[in-house]
Amino acid sequence: MENIHRRPSGNRPKKKRFRGNQFMKVCPHTHVAERRDTKKFDLKINKNVCVSLAERDNRRIFTSRKRSLASSFEARRAKKIKKTKEIELFKQQESISYDPGAF
């Protein structure tokens, strides 16, 4: 079978690009392992989206601290209560029209 996507001679093949955050999921250990694996798989990390492990860890810690605050807890609780009230209201409206013998 012939390769239909063949380039004219003289053109270089495109470099493989791999988003940084996807690569971190594959290789979350160290930067050394990242460099070794990028060479092994012939990958090029897009520098615009590549995030260092330290930055990712700091963001994770910041998010967990923010979520543990009382004000954040109250806001999430209020949002959950509001959502359940909306669902209950919708169920009440639906149950009226679908009562047996209501047609």
C-alpha cells in the first residue's frame, strides 16, 4: 500500500509536538526523566504550555488552602443548596403535569 501523504523530496518531516501538561501526566517524576523520555520518543514540548513541577505543586497547595477556608466552604454550601432547591422546584413542576390520570 502506498503512502498517500508523502511529501515532495527535500521537505523535512514535521516535528512531533506534545503539550506540557499532557506530558507531565505521562512523566510526573523529574525534569531529568522528562528530557530522557522526550529524546526517547522524539518529542518536542511546546514551551508555551510547559509548566514546571514546582509551579504545579504550588498551584495545588494554593487551591487546597483556598478550599479549606470557611468562606469558601460557605460559598460552596450555598451554591449546593441553591442547586438542590432548583432541582426540587423542577421536580415539583414536572410531577404536576405527569400525575396519573392528569391527561
